[in-house]
Amino acid sequence: VYFGLDTAPGHRFIVSRLESYKTETGLNIKVGRIRGSIYGKMELLDLRVSDPQGIFLTAPTATMDWNPFQFLWNHIDVNSMAAPTVVMHRSPSLLPSAPNTPILPDIDIDIGSLKVDRLLLKAPVTGQQHIIRLDGVAHIADRRAQLIANADAVRGPGIAGGDRLRLVLDAQPDANKLGIRVRFDAPADGVAASMTGVKAPMAIRIGGAGDWKSW
């Protein structure tokens, strides 16, 4: 079974199983084909993410380097994830989660590097088309989330951008603790302006540590 799953027929079996799986919120991930090794570095071709209304996000190709056997210890351990291009066709519309569901999952998640060279937001998402570069890291364990995220909106012909986000987050909702540092700058015609309707430049600085509930 171990060796069989990492063959072409085994990959097709995994793709078929993944296609039939949905989360409680209605999220479903489909993959056209797997290339490489499912036990280490692999490439996912024709990635499609759906909600109850249909496909809302696609990526022609995405690569992942991970340690799958850590899942036996309730741990998702990803060394790196990267995609040259991801297209968000519209905003997702997920089913509401069950009441009293914890904010953070009861599973450890490590993502050493997450990078998207071009996140293309189609007009239905914000009102006009945008391109964003993303990179970050994430560590979630014992109901504590530690995140570092950077986002830059690219300018181009017919593409408004210029937004810049730098985020460092250390959150423990169950322990009522929060540490945060945000630096966000946005022009009057950028992504934030499209999403909020505020047609003016914005400069936001947030910093501090303390009480999650007060925040």
C-alpha cells in the first residue's frame, strides 16, 4: 500500500478520494493530477476549490513539500507551499460552522513558507481586477496561532494596486491573549479602496499585546 499509493494509479485513487471530501462548511478541493511524491515534494495540477455555489478559486499548478506522517500525531507539517498563479473568481460563500466551534483548530499546523507570486482577484471579488503577491509563515499549536504575512498589490496596465501589508500575529483566544503588529498602506485607488468604498489613501499602524476579548 505504501509504495502503491505513490504510483500513477495510487495518485489517481487519492485524487478521487479528495474529490468526494467536503468540510462541514461545504469547502471542497479538487486536483486534476499529482506529480512527484506524495511523501515529500509534489506538484498539484489543475487545483480547484469550491463552496456550495461552485468553484471560486483555481490554480494551474501548486507545489508542496511536506512531512505527511506527522499527521499520525495530529500535526500538519508543511515545509513549503508555492503557486505561480492563483485566481479568485469570486468571494467564497461557506456554510456557517456549528455553534461554539473553537476559533482555532484542535490540530497542530506548521507552514514554513507560503508563497503566491500572482493572486489574481477578479472583478466580482472587489469590484475591479487586482493582482497581489503573498508570502508568509504560520505556526498553530495548543490553540495558539503565530502568523507572519506580507502582501503587496501590483500595479500594471488597467490594474490598480500599491497596497502594502505587513502583519505579525500571536493570538491565543482561549487564553484571552493577543499580540499584534500591523503596518498597512493603501492608495486611494487600490485594493482596500475597492473593497471598502473608502476612496482616500489609508495608513494604518496597529501594535501591542494584551487582552483578546478587549480587542
